Amino acid sequence: MSPDDSLADAVKITAIEISHHRLPLDPPFNASWDTQPRTAFDATIVRVHTDAGLTGIASGDAMLGFAGHEHLFVGQDALAIERHWRVLNNIQFHWGRPWPLDLALWDLAGKITGQPVWRLLGGLSGSVRLYASSGTLRSPEALADAAESYLGQGFPALKIRFHRGDWRKDVKALEAVRARVGDKLDLMVDCNQGWRMSWDAYPSWTLKDAVPVARELERLGVYWMEEPLHRGDREGMRRLRDTVDIRIAGGEMTRELYEFRDLIADGALDILQPDAALVGGITGLRRIAYMAQEHNLTFTPHTWTNGMGVVANAHLTAGVADAPWLEFPYDPPEWSLERRDFMMAEPLRANSDGTVQLSERPGMGYEPAEDLLAKTRIG
């Protein structure tokens, strides 16, 4: 077979379809990092159609600014993922974050080859351990009750949010959890100082603010301290990391891959947390996963987009990374699986041992909830 014959047999992209959906939230979700209650949950669905009748599906960021760029992909070989990633990287520089398209291309690649994505990425493992990631601010007693519930469901670790206005109040809530569950749960703390919502103008902590908090977290045996400083304060993170023993984590909203290179080179982080639905897609983040391994750092993605985003990050983590856990956003009743995964026919559930076993089905392994997507479509 000549190269021209091989090209002729390639599965070609025929269309890219993007739809926007909104699930009303009643009661609202009061996210710890957001000063405004969330009365709706938006999801953007990306579908990549081909001349073989196969469709890759994914979700994540809103794909703002992508409209008008479809022609850069239509007619191209669906499996030319590295080529597509380079074009997407150009688009994200000029416009928004188009990374759900990269995830949809990986779902499509799995369907074309008949393999689950985690196998295509390296096949390191078909399962990942999870940590339950809370999203609301509860009273100390209520948070301790929630921690006990997570422990009873088999989760080996829990991430707690700090954002009560006074970090001493946050520490009181953390103390209540540690008193209730002892050492049965590994605990992590998200300080949410790396970025702000569009409408919030209050500043991030300084290094001098973060050090006493870190000392309290060390006293309480916390595994990592997440986003203790502004995302651009690499020098501050390096100095904090050198000053305290607790692991420093961050990077969930970092936009450019070279910024992770610099974070690693500057010794700013112990734990790298980019989200494939927001940063670089799977194609870009596997580079970061390998870079982290070569520098003896931990790579474990952030996953607070939606259920399809969680699944994509799970495939990436299972395929290439030796992560101690993967983030599993779950804080019922305010943040239930039904809310998080409304775009999926079946939600992604944790096993009783705190793991998730990825499907052997081709691609990502999920199916869209077409009826509910039709009802919630807004564009």
C-alpha cells in the first residue's frame, strides 16, 4: 500500500458540533471559591463527526472563540491528534480554551482503534484511587459528619476547602475533622488563593500570610496545601516550599504548558494539578505528566468541570501517571453525582474501596444523556 492509499483510507473529520446546556440548581450550589450562589450548572458538549459514522464526544470549558475555526479540522485525518493539538494551541493563544475538542478527539481515537483511551495513552493501569473533593463550607461539626460519611463510603482521602474569611475558622473546621476520623483519612486543604472569579477583587495571601497557615496544617498532618499563593507567585511558592515540610500543590487554571515547565524548574510545586478539560487537553498534559515524573514530582489532575471531564482526567491519570489519588468532586447533597454528571447517561461512581475502574469500552466509555441534553440545551 502506498502512502497515498493509506491517506485515502484514513477516517476523516466531517463536522464539529458544539452545543451548550444549562441545568437549573434548586437549591443553589454555594461553592467555597465563589461569592455568588450558583443557581445553574452549564455544560458544553463537543462532538467530532467522521465519514466512518463514528463520533467523539467530550465536555469541559465553554469553547469560547472556537466558532469559525471548524474548517481547520474538517477534512483532516481524525487520528492526526498531534497536528490537531498544535492548531488548538494556536487557537487558545488568540481566543479561549478549546481543550474539550482534544478530549473528543481522544474519545474518537479510541472508537476508531477499538481501545479505551487509557490503553492508548500507555496502559499503565485501568483504575485510579480517588480522593473525595468537597466544594462547600460547612460548620466544623457538619464537616466532621461529612468526613465520617466519606470514610464509610471507602474514600481513602478527602480535600477540604478553606475560604471562611479568617483562616483560623478554617483550621477549627479542619481540627473537627481530624478529631472525628483520626488518621483513617488522608486530608488535603485547598486554600483557593491562586485565582478569583471575575467579580471578586479581594487579594490573594502573601507569603507571610501562608506560612502560619502551613504550620497549622503540618500540625494536623495534612498531606498537601493547595494554591496557598497567587498562581503567578512562583518565587513565593518556592520560598514557602523551602520553609515548610507540607507539600505545595497548584496549577489547576494555569493556561500555558511552558508555565508548568517554569514552575518545575523554579522548584515551586510538589504536586502538579492541571485539568485536561481546561489546560492543554490530554495531548498537552501527558507532556506535563512525563515532565513531573522526570523531576520526581506528583501529577494528579484537577477535575472540577463535569462528569465527562472527570472521566477524561481519569483516563489520562490511569494511562501515564503514578498518582496517589485522582480528584473526585463529590459533596452531596449540594454537589451530587446527578448534578455533576447530568450530561452522561450513567454517572461515574466510586467503588466501595475508593477507586474507579475505567471501562474497556472503546474511547472514554461513557454515553451522553441525550434526552436530558435536549431538554437543557440553550445554544
